[in-house]
Amino acid sequence: MLRFGPRVAILGGMLLLSAACTRKTVSFNSRLDEPTAEAAATGDSLTTTKKKNPKLSIAGRKAVISKEEEHKAKEEEKAAQRKPNKKKKIFLGQRIKRGYFKTGTGKNQVVTIFYYLKTFQQPSAMAPAVYYFNPKKKKIFAANGELDPTADKVLHGPFKRMVNNQIIEQGYYAMGTKHLRWEKYDNKGGLTAKTHYEMGFPRDANISYYDGANTMIKEVVPYVNGKLEGDYVKYTADGKREWIGHFENGRRVGEWTNYWDYKGYRRYVLQYGESGYEPEVAEPELIREYSHGGTPIYDKEKNLDKRGDADPDATKNDPRRPGSHGAPAQRAPVRKPVDRRPGYHPKPAVTPPAVSATPAG
């Protein structure tokens, strides 16, 4: 049996010492805090990959964003795509809102689409005719004085009226007045009338003035292609309305209103024919009458007739009323009794001013 003894043990120790003293090559460009290649952990894709732009693995992405967060992000993105971008509706620099109403039924149903001012503004008192929408009555009216800011919607923007999806009238309103081009069509879509307006005044209207500087309007007589067509208005010398009405096809149509000289109150409302394509009514019918203080004293539709009674405004204490000196004493009737026979239609005390059928000059 062989024995190695102490020599073999010494030789093994020398071999281990030489292995521990093996030299390592270190670059002079290396930093003390920069790990060497040997210090890199095996399996680390960020340090061992040879790609210039290494990417995170699928496991890494899942670690950064959870499934719930990813699902929430996708839902928010879809909701943003579904949500339409609401554009502000603006016409002539004013914010507007859309409205509509329907009248009639079946094939004869009339659909009216219009726009009005989102923020109320009182129309000009010098406008020949002002139009507004009443939400409670669902109807468009012509103003008879100042509008109610809490209830009346001043028309402003495009206007369209249709029957059975066929346009029969369209145009634009601006601050309650007719503006730009207005067109009317028959049931077959044929153009029957076209009028151009500038803030309520027909482009071809004859306008007369009280002064030489043309600042105080006296009368506006509307003409289209040499024929009376459009809104008529006459003012007093102090700028108040005296008469308003409408012409169609050279004839007076609809309601014609006469005003008192106090606070723009109506005095007489006369009724002409409904269409300018029918023979003109030779003598209009009085359908409403008001006292000097604005109280109705005659209304044909409501079967009201108090014209033979005492002045209903005599007991009102209104310091702004002309000649008011506090609460006056009750006055005797100032109007004569009217004929009450069946079928009687009272004649108005005044009639609209005469106008020329053709423009001057």
C-alpha cells in the first residue's frame, strides 16, 4: 500500500494558492461603480441581450399595468370616441338654441324649425316687425311692444317651415327681425316668392324720413319686384310706432295694428284677408280695441264689449300716464253705445294710411 504523506499535502496546497492568485484584466476606462461582465446575473435579458433596444417581456408589461387598469383605460378610450364634440351654435356672433313645433295632423301637418337667442336681448324699438316664440302657446308671434325676458324667445338664426317633408318657407331672423333672403314654395317645391331683408327692412323698400339727415324714420313701404310685399310700418315724429301691417302680392293681409302715443299700447287691431292671392277686403273688420291704458275693451273672439262703459283706467294711479294727477275721480262713460244687432261688425275709427301700389320713381 502506497503512502503519499506530507509531500502530497504540501503540493495540493501550492496548487490552490496559484489558482487564487490568477490575474484579472481590468480596462483603464472602467468605472469603480460599473459592474463587469462577470458580475452580471445569468438570465437577465436587459444586461445579457445583444439587441441595441431591448424591450420588456410580456411578463414585465403585466407587472407594470394590471388587467383592471388596462381594461379601464380601454373603456375610457372607447367612451371618448363615442362622445361627440358639441359645437356651439352661433349666428351673427350670438349664441343660439334650436326649437320646433308642429301644427295639424297627417299629411297636412306643418313642422316649423327655428332658432332663438340663448341669452335674451330686447329687439330694437325701431324695427318694422319683431318676431318671437312663446313656449307655452307653442307659436310664433309678432311683437306689440317690448318683450317679456322671462317668457319670450327672440328669433335669431335659420328658419324653416315644412309640410310632408317639403319646405314651403325658409329664411333667417336677426334679433327678431327678418334678415337676408326669404323664400316661399308651393307644395311641389316650386319657388313662389323671394324677398331680401336687412334687419327687417326689405331691400327694395321705400323709406321716408322726418328730417333731412335721414335719422328719424317716418314710413317704410315694402316693395319686391315693383309690387307691395312685406312688413309695413309707420312712426310718429318722436319715434313711436303708429301702424304696423303686412302686404302680400300687393294686398293688405292679416292683422294691422294701430298704437296709442303712450307706452306703445295698442289701440285698434284690424283684420284683413288671410292671403294676398284672394280679393282684398275693401273694409277691414275691427277685432280688438284697447283703452288708453292698455285695457281690452273689445274683443270679437272673446265676445267682450265694454266700449259703452266708463273708462277702465280712470281709477288707476299711474304718474307716468299723460295728465295723471294721482287717483282721479270716476268719469262718466266716454264712448257712445254701439249697435248690437245680429251680424253687426263695428267699423274702426281709423284706417291704415294709403300707400302707392308701385314704388316712387
